[in-house]
Amino acid sequence: MKQLPLDQLGPREISPGVVDFGILLPWISAAYRNRLFVKIIHERDQFIQAIQPLAFELQHGINADYGDMWSVTVNFTSTTDTQPGSHFGSPGRHVYRFELHNPNAGVLDWIVDPYAREYAVGKLSAFTLGYIPYAWSAEEANWKTPALHDLILYELNVAEFGGSLQGAIDRLDYLADLGVNALSLMPVNNVSLEVDWGYLPLGYFGVDERFGKRNDFQGFVDAAHQRGLAIIVDVVYGHTGRDFPYADLYQRLQYDENPFMGPFAKDYFNDLGISTDFNRALTRDFFYTVNLHWLNTYHIDGFRYDCVPNYWDGALGVGYANLVFNTYEYVKSSIVNLKRFDAPDGPRLIQIAEQLEAPEQILEQSYSNATWQNATFGAAEACAHAAAGAVENLGQRLGALGYIEQATQNGNTMAKAPLQYIENHDHSRFLCEFDLRYRDWNPLFAEGDRAQWYRLQPYLIALLASKGIPMLWQGQEFGENYFVPEAGLGRVLLLRPLRWDYFYDDAGKNLVRLTRSLVKLRNSCVELRRGSHYFHNDYSRYLSRGILLFQRETPNAVSVIAVNFTDTDQSVPFTFTRRGNYIEQLHGLNNFTVGERDERWLTVPSSYGRIWRSA
């Protein structure tokens, strides 16, 4: 894969008040009487009827690798806008779009710049005249991305979590106090709608205007790193929104083929978006360049790749596996400039696949070092409904059964792990599994019954002691209870802001207290992060009584975890494989000393659990 020439693409202020624009438009040539214009207006004037954008014609050229390229230099210091009240040329944000004059299709307006670094409302791109680059803090130079097996993820939607990037910054101290060490952000790239999950992107090289500007996101990353929080961004490369310029423009031109778009592996989301064709060099190099841009410009720690099946064509294919391999190799070769990834065990770049169809395979056959998988979520859901065999299935899933722990590829040895979660943005809150409450006739506004909060406790204990990388979804720690339909636009076009008042009620206080204890325990106990996992799969002793019992172990420590999914306290016999003094970690109760192979009866409270540790 190759880097696109970003020094020639998008708007770039090459000297004070002088801006170069460049765009790659393969198969659109001046030789066929095409003309391309960029229409620019100051942000303050865009809604003023009497002030119209100024148009500047681009000149056609040829890029040796990608073909037709258009460019123009606009001198804002020497260009006079005679429209009364215009702020054109003043410092600050200007918004722009492209307009193509084609001899067959006519005038095609409202073309987004795929190489824009900033965005405005709707389908407008933006740039800041007199842009001042962000000044990173001195602490940023010393930041180190955490090791994979030490991660505790917290997934969040910026719009719902804090309303804006500044709002999210204001909550970072809370997240650091909670004890998590990595934030997985739902997409922050540009989309056309004001309320949207972000999975139909229009622009990739910057932050959507809903959240803030370039400096705002850099400030967010800087502030997160200062608090020990890694940043992982959710990226959507297997499909785009229909207004993405390489989809929209060529469709309006009625071309039979497209230099960027088209079915490649799977063709999911073709009802709302359009798939990207990784057989095209421009497509491959575009997304590779996007990755490098975010690593260098925004100092992020990794990527969560959405909908991998759309561009997974095998371990040796040109799609997903090729992208994550080349991104890893870039980081490895650039480690002197990307020191946050430098570690004795190899680069700590985080690359998480959303490959729900074959998560075990994606870890084995690609440079992904983590993957989403819904098996644990599904097992927990079945357990909540008391399905036959559900406790046994959950016990196996919490042990990451079937997943490799490391792989050596091309001489690179990488740690590997699945994510473990019972909540994420794709599904209703886990409280909804126990009971739903309806505010009115519209099921979109249904909610889980927070009176059932205590039933979440054994799942939290098991999750945060599981093998793999545990992930919390925003507000899970205080019992957020939104319902999310499994299909339909009501999933993505409805804002569900966190109800921070839940933090203060009895349910919220109890759940936050438990979550903090569990996260602190995982951070301090190496066996919970890196130890072996043994599931005591005994139906008569444990499973038939709603008890899930497993242990995590290293040569120097062992933790025995027992959770009770029933509404009755349970006492069960357990044979200890290691002698020692066992201290209960959640409340310090029922401590004891045992010898190797001693049997002892363990009491596990209803809808709760116990963790005994010997070190």
C-alpha cells in the first residue's frame, strides 16, 4: 500500500492567506469538456441570503498513480468580495464545496471534498484560514499505549456521553477514577446528519463538526493520555454514506464503473450506504492514508474496524488483512516518531476487528490483535432468561474458549485476545433482559426496569474477572437502561444521552461502587489480566444451582471467582488445587486457610458473587 500525496490534496494554507486545493477525480478529465469549481464562503456568512459563495475554477492535471487530478490556488489576500457584509478572507473557518460542469450531466453541485480536514453542516467541507496547529503538552511525549492484556475498555458515543469533545474532556477525570485505561470511541468522522451513530461517513480525514474541530479532538486525546487513557477510534472502511463523493458524484454522472466504490467481499448496508471496492488501488491507499493521518495528526492508540466482513477477502487478500498488516508495518518502521507504541514485546498498536461472523479466524489470520465477538453477550443474554445450558455456555465464553493468545507472523509475535462484553452500542442495555417498562405506546422509548439493578451484579463480577479484554459501554457502571431496537432507523437516529442522575440513586451508587472495586482488582491482580482460566464445569455441584465458578491463575497467585445468578444464597463444596491463605476481595468476609486438595464449602450471596485470592 502507498500513502496518497496529502501535501497535494484537500485545502492547505501554503502561506498566510494563500490556500491550495487539490482533489483526485479519476476518469473525470478536462479533455472531455469537464470543468470543476470550488465554491467558498466564510462560515459566518453561510446562512445570509444576500451573501453567496465565490467560485474558483480548478485546473486539470494527471497524477502518475491515480489519474485525473484537479487543483487551484486561492489567494484570499488579493481576492476582493464586493458583497456587502461579507467576511470572505477574514481569519477563521470558511466552508466550501465542489461543483462539476459536465457536458452530459450538466451542473453537479454539492460535491464533498474527500480530502477535507474539517467539516461544516450537511455536505459542506471546511478549512480554517490562519489555522494554528495544536501545541501538544509536554506529558504527551512520555505517553505509552498500554499492553493489550492490561486493557480495560470503555466504549462511548461522544454526543451521548458529553455532548461535545469539551463535554467529554470534562468527564475524563471520572473515567480515570473509575479505573478504565482505554476509551473506544464510536465514529467521530463526518456524516451528513446532526444525530447519527456515524456509520455512514462522508469524510475521513477529520472530526465531524458536531463534536468540535481538529484542535478539540487533539486536546481530547492529549487530556485523555494525561489521565492514563488510551484512545481507540471506530473506523468505517467497508462502506460509506451515499453522499460520499466517490459514491455520489459517479452515480450522478451515471458511470457504469466506479474508481473507488462497489461490492468487494460482502455487501452489507447496501440499503443505506455503498460498499467500497478494495480491488481498486485508490480505495486501498485512501484508507491506509487515513490510518496514518490519524496516527500522526491525532496521536490515537488504535482502531476498531467496523463491519470487517465487507472487506475481508482472506489472510492473503488485498482487503482488510492487507490494511492492518501495512498499518502495523508502518508503525513498526516509524517507531522513532511513534514512541508511544514502543515496547520490548513489539509495537503496541491496537487493531480491533468487528468480525462477528468469524472472530476466532480474524485473530489467527490477520494482524488484528483483538476482536469483537457476540458469543459472551449471547450467552449472558440466555443466562438472564434461564435458558437450558446457558450457565455452562457462559462459563466457557468467559474463558475465551477457542481463541489464540498470541501468534507469530513474519517474525512478529503479537498478543491476541477477544473483547468481553455484555453491553455495547449495538444492543439494548442488559437491564432490558430482565424486564421492560413502557413510557407510552412507542417501543423506542421503552426502558429496562432499574428496580432489577441487583441482577446485574453477578454479570459484572464475571465480566471483569474474565479472560480477554473486558469492555464497558457508557453508563453500564451505574445501570443505564435504554432500549435499542434490533433493526430500523430508530436505532441510529435517536440520541440517548447518558442520565448522569442515575449515578446518585441507590441503584447507581451500588453498581458504581462494585464496578470500581472490580476494575481496581483487575488492575492490581495480574492473574485476572494475564493468568490462565479454568472453568469448574460441574453440573451437579454448581451449574444446576445457578452457580458459575472459575479460577484465574499465575505461578504466584490464584483467584477463585464464584457468582450466583439465583435469588437465593447458595453454599457449594469446592476442592482447592493450591494451598494458601484466601482473602475475599470484594468485602473481606469469609477468609480462610486451606491446604492443597482441601474441600471447603463456599457461600455465594444471591445475585452477587465472591472472589477469593491467595498470593
